[in-house]
Amino acid sequence: MPGKSSSYQSEVENIKKAERRLASGVPRLDYILKGGFLKGSIYSVIGPPGSGKTVYANQLCFNHASGRGRSVYISILVESITKMLGHIEDFTFFRPELVNSQIFYFSGYGILKSDGFRGLLTMIRNAVKEHQADLLILDGLESGISDRNGMLEFKEFIHELQGVTALLNCTTFLLSPANHDRTMPQNNLVDGIMEFTRDLLGPRSVHEVAIHKFRGSDFLQGKHEVEITDDGVQIHPRTEVQFADPPENATEERIRMGFGITSFDQMLTGGLLSGTCTVLLGAPGTGKTILGLHFLVEGAKQGQSGIYFGFYEPPPRLIEKAERLGLGLKKWVDEGLIQLIWQPPLEHYLDSLAEQLLEKLRTETQNVSRRRLFIDGVEGFRNANVYPDRASRFMSAFTNQLRMLDVTSLITEELPLFKPELDMPNPELANVVEGVVLLRYVELQSQIRRLLSIMKMRESEYDTGIREFKITGLGVEVTDSFTAEAVLTGQGRLIGPPSQAKPATKKKAKTKKKSAGKSRKGGRR
């Protein structure tokens, strides 16, 4: 069968490609390299002290050993091997039983000092052969370059090293400081260059990695975030590069996903369209979080799973707030239909946040059909972004992935509390989402009222009226109408008989409801 034959050939090609590659085992680095390093090649790893080169190289050796590979690690630094091992023994990848059984450490400083690069080359050849290693690390190689003659000898050494490692099919990594004057010769000769950087941006230290050269293969270009955790080096590819070519197929049949608030759902013609992203825009305290919890709880009642992803309120406090309003959030959390993911207010990595959320959603794809996501505070993403000009591209790629996963998303965006003008802090967000709902305080008759209006709802009809809403012991209640004008300025004026706009008693409220004018229908398809 042609289809079967094509599939078989594709599988064979993938196996052949995998056989030519050396997997790093470093999370997502192989994704950046489109499969890993090419076996038998030489790579230069450069970076300033403290950028993570040595941790990365040791992590590579231990990951390689876990797959029964064998490594030789030669340090040319003055620092002793014992001291270096003492520095890495707290990482989770460190397994002492692999040292001297599959990973062999040597100091090359003495040989290099007494016999020069030629003596070092002999030592490398013997060590790789003796221990049958297919991975070689040379750490601090530039220590042997002292003058112009040393530079020439160094070039010849790299040239001969290429021949030795290619003959022995041993993938080699040369670790050196990011001194561009000195690393240029080796960088012209090696098959690939990977640079670790560490910069201070304000009070924050930012680690990144970039692939500058990679012969024989494509790779994801540009800088990518690096974290050094207890598990070693963690790499987070840039979201907008990672998802630069989203698939065109979107989702299955679209449905409406309501909030369980009758008046508001009517304004939305039944609810948000599935697979869309909507922003809740409002000042602190206007009710954005409560409205978002309504959205999750209503989904749970219909058997749809939901995720709360927030930065400010820890889960116990969130549950307490929801229970006070009678939303019944705890029940659904206990049943596992709603998950609360809280990010403590620390320094975060932008792409790490996106990965965490997207990987969580991907792992659940097999188990659920319709999902709701409530991101409480897009400021958390903005604060993690060290390059402001990335914001638009990041949000576009991120929201596209949410759509591809058929997730219906609600995202809150904070407005200033006292500023009368409406300036969206993240204007690019309005361009990449389908809907914008504005929650606003307004002063009328010496009272502060909460108003709600739909500013944008792409692909759907919606009610353009401005409604008053209240937060009661039963959650959010949205009125059928509101008779005032210029309320978006925060300094509204009543229109019509004053009695219509006064705070209504329960008895008057019924009368008001009967006499309420019909709201305007608007929007576009």
C-alpha cells in the first residue's frame, strides 16, 4: 500500500537521523538543535565564568552515561577534579557510581604545561581509546595559549583533534571563556558554536544561550532562556520561534461556553465561542477574578475541565473567596475538574511560564474534549519579559497555541485604579484576542458603581449595552440595563428620570426591571 510504504520510509529516515545524532538530555536543547548534536563533530561552548558551561558539560556526560554511553572529561583548569566534582554533586543528575565506570575525569594542565598541545593530543587519543569513549569534554583549553606562537600551535592542535575524534567517532565539546579575540581561531574550525551568556538587566541576572553555528543541520536561531536549577541547566526556547508555523487546522465544532450569569451570557449570545481568547480589562477590585471563577465553575458544572493560572492569590485564599460568594469552587477542585496553579511572586522566565502551561494542557489532550483556562494576571507574563519588544510576538504565538489546543481562555489585564482615561497597558493584547470585556468603576450620585461592557467580540454577535453589575453573596449579578452616559470616562451622567438610576430597593427593582429599556444589539460576525 502506498500510504504504508510512505510511512515506513519516513520511519526509516527518522531512525537514520536519530542514529546520526547525540542526544544532550538537556531539556529542550535537542529541540533547538532539531534532534541533538551530530556524532563525531566538534563543538565550541563559550561563555563567561558562572554562565553554566561546566554544569552543562557534566550534565551532558551523566545523561550520556545513563544511556550506557562513555565519556572522558579533561580539565585544563587549575581547579582540581575533586573540587569540581564537589561543586556538582548536589545536582540531581550526579550519580557517583558512574564516575570512573562510565565517566572518566583527568587533569590535562600538567601535560599541557610540560609537553604543550602535542602532548595533550597524545593524552586525549590514549584516554578516548582506552575507555572507549564516544563523548569528550575539554574544559579550559585556552589556558595553553600564551603568545602568537601558542596561537599557531593551538590552531594546529584543533585541526589534528578533528582528525582524531572523527576517526574515533567521538563527539567533542571545547569549553572556553567568551573571549572573542582568542576564541575566533577555534570557532572557524569547529562544527558548531554554542554561547552561554549572563547579563545584569537592572537587578536581575539573565542567563541565555544561543547557537551561532551548526554545520549540517537547521536549528532554532536567536537567544533562548536558561535556568540553572537543582536539575542542572534547563533551556526554554523562545515561544514565538518555537511556534512560528502553527498548523492551519483549528478545532472541531464550536460551542458556546457561558459564565452561568444569565444576563451576561445573554450579552454574549450564550457565552464565549470555544477556542477563543478573551481579555477581562479592569482596575483592581472591579471583579475580574470573581468573573473568571464563575467561568471555570460553570464549565465544571457542564463536565468541562478548567485551569486557574494565577500570580497573586494562593489557592487556599482563592477557594476561601469563592466559598464566601457561594461559587462552590472547592467541590470542583476536590473532584479534580478544576486545577489551581499558583505562581509565587518571584522572578519568572517568560518562556518557562508558557511552557509550563502549554505542556500541562497538552498532557491532558487525550482525556478531555473541552477545556477552559483562566489566566489571572497577564502582568505576570509581562513582568517576566526582559525584552519589551517581544510582547506582541510572544502573545500572538502563545494565544495561537491555546486555540490549536481548543482551549477557551479568559485573561485578566489590570487598569490603573484612579486614572480616568482608558489606556490598555498591553495594547498588543487587544489585537491578538477575540474579545475584550471592560469592567469599570463609575461615580454616580455620590456612589461608586461597577459597570460592565463588551468592547470587542470577534466572530460573534454581542450586546453593546453598558450594564451595572454587583458582587453579592451569590457571586456576580448583572442588571438588565443601565441609564447613564459617558460612563466609560469614569464620570458618568444620568439620563432619564432620576428614579431609574437610584439604588433600587427590592420592591422598586421589580418595577425597574419591567420598565427597563431594551438594550442595543450590536457587534459583527
